[in-house]
Amino acid sequence: MKLSVVIPAYNAARYIAEAIGSVLVQIPGDAEVIVVDDGSSDDTAAVAARFGPAVRVIREAHAGIGATVNRAMREVRGELIASIDADDRWLSGKTKLQLAALDADPSLDAVFGYVRQFLSPDVIDAGRFAITDQPMPGLHRGSMLIRREAWERVGSLDTELTLGEFIAWYARAVDAGLNMRVLPDVVYERRVHGGNTVLRERDAGADYLRAVKATMDRRRAARSGG
């Protein structure tokens, strides 16, 4: 089955080449890589375009992470979908491990792996970042490999959320009955730096609460309807 990899990107010119490189070294030859540049003011799109035909670059006006991922998802041609944020990186073996898991169990809709954080080498004031390098179960879009049919069954990300958009999506996936598994392997590294969305969008922290509330409301409505 063909694999599509989507990369939402916003002002990631410093990091996107490493992200793309970590993908290209481990995907099948017929896989596609789609970068959607979310109206960056730096050279993000130009850096991605340097990879030539191996990477398809789409430029859009700035609309936020949810809209950017949704745009990329509308472009995919593969039966399997993976993703990576433009400032992160896949670990070697991610694709092989996750493809094998889906091949071994046709009932599986999606597989995740463990995620590890790392402090970006270009960070000067490292002392202000409290991070752990201990791997954690990665219920994170970047650590996921999902069947396209399953993604479409759940639907697009909520474009009203700046933070927590994947948490809200995952809750909907659980409610939809998707069969998902977290592999015990570390497959994804999340870069910590001064431009992370969770730091840049401090006022959007209420989005997490909105995502939780939407989930609770939906489940209450489902129970009432039953």
C-alpha cells in the first residue's frame, strides 16, 4: 500500500531540512511527501523545495495548524498516512516497525510509538526549558501511522483550536471505535525550542479545556440519544 507523509510547516526554515531528511531515508520509493507551508515569513517553502521532486510543496495563507494539516490530508494519494511536524524528526526504523504492525494485523486502524523530547542545539537560554528525555507513550500525530480510510472515518482536525487539536481528534477516534495500538519503540523526537507552538501561543492554553469539554459534551449527547 502506498504511503503518504504530510508535513505542516510554519516558519521552520532552520529545521525542516532535518525533518524531511529523517523521513526520506526510511520511506518506500513510491511514497509521497507533502509539505504545506502555512504562510511562513521565512524561507521554509524554499528549503523544502530544494529536495526537488521527492517533496511536493504547497503554499497557503496563514491559517493555523489544524487547517494546514487538513489541507495536506486532502492532497494525499496513499492508503496509509504518516505525519511529522517541520521542527521534529523521525527516528530510524519508524516506518519499518509501523508498516510491519499494520501488515501483521489488518484489524488495526492506526499505530503509535513512543516519543522523546530533545533540546534544540541552537537554544541559547537552555535553563528556562524544563524537559525530560525519558520516552513517553506518543499519542501524537507525528508518531502515528494510520490507514487513510480510518482518518477519513474520524474526520478533519478542529480548525478552531490552536492547541489540543490532535487531543480532540484522538478522542473522536476513540469514540468512533478505531482499533489503535502504541508500539513500545521510540519512533519520534520532538524538538524543544523557543518557537514551539505551545510556547508561542501561550494565550491559547484554554484550547485544551475546550477540547476536553467538546469530548464530554459529545459523549453525553451520545448517551442521551441512546
